[in-house]
Amino acid sequence: MSQSELFAPEAGARQDLAPGAFLLPGYALDEAEGLLTAAEAVYAAAPPRRWLTPGGRRMAVAMSNCGELGWISDEHGYRYGALDPDSGHPWPAMDPRLRGLAGRAAAACGFADFRPDACLLNRYEPGTRLSLHQDKDELDYGQPIVSVSLGLPAIFLFGGLRRADACLRLALRHGDVLVWGGPARLRYHGVAPLAAGAHERLGALRLNLTFRKAG
Ligand code: MD6
Ligand code: FE
């Protein structure tokens, strides 16, 4: 695959992107309605909010969490915590529909017994981007990450182990699931600015659910 070409596979078979990184096109399509119902219940208890970064900026992506641990950012740094700092309450429990999908997707990519304790819900509006980063706030890099895309399509930037490494551009659509772990676990990645559009179920929004074993 060349670096500039957009990789946009059809629904169906697993695509092996790199050692440890897999795309399951359309894997969550049949379950999307249940996942969205569960996500809406999370938002009712823990509304999406734009965290402050340690550098003092507001993130463009609005975030919430469910599960025993949630990913948080403030002027002191990035971390996982058991309480929603805005409400002081525990994060909403992880719905079995969410947990179940994450476990099955991980198993389909060779990661048996994935038991996520954190699900980060990322909400994007057109124009919103997520800059290149590594996911390294979790304790055990031996556990994979499972990421479900819902709503408007996005271009996922899939880089290497160094920030300066070239990125593949991967089209992620409603129902696509990305699984990565093993040698891909610490690859840099991000999301290009979301293009305008109207998704039939979510309107002008993209929702991304990422499941981790954080603690
Ligand atoms: C997103 N995802 O797709 C942001 N991280 O909205 C992530 O940052 C991510 O999709 C690790 C593994 C998979 C991901
Ligand atoms: Fe990430």
C-alpha cells in the first residue's frame, strides 16, 4: 500500500494492516443500534465534554467514558480515574453490549480474553480532528485496544512507532472496528479533520468507542 493512497476496504473479511493491527470492516454494523442506545445512556449520565490539556488548550473532540476507569485530562496531565471529575460520581457501568462486542472483536484478531475496564467515547463534529498521539496511559501494553467507528466516516492516520514516521490514511466508516495490540500497540495515530456530512442515524457526528484494559 502506498503512503498517500486512501485505504478503503469493503465490508467483510479481516484486513491485516500491520503486525498486530487489524481492520474488521462493518463488524459492528448489525449491533450498531444497541451500541448507540448504550452510548446515549452514558451521555445522559456523563455528558461529552472537551477536556483541558496539560498545555492549557481545550481538546476539539468531546469525550466521556464508561466502565470502571475513564480517561481524563486536565492541567495536571492525562490519566485514568474511577470518578467523573465533573460530577464526582463513578463513570457509568460498561453495558454488556459494548463489552461483548469488544471481546469478540479482539478474539477475532487473536487477542483472547480481552476484558476492557475502560471505554472512551469520542464525539466529533465536522472540522474536529485528533492530533497524532500514542495510547500509553494504560498499565499493560500487552492488552490490545478495540476501536469502533459510528456515524460520519473519518480518515484515520495510522503512523509508526516514531512521531515522524509516515502515516497511512485509513477510511473508517459506520460499523468498522479497528483492533490493535502486540507490536502495533504503541504506534502513533490520529484522526484527520472530519469532513462535513449527514449520517442517516447520527446526523453531522462521528462517534468513536475505544476499549482498553487500563488498570
Ligand atoms: C478515534 N481513536 O478513532 C480515536 N487509539 O476517534 C484512537 O485514538 C485510537 O481508534 C488507539 C487505538 C485505536 C483508536
Ligand atoms: Fe488513541
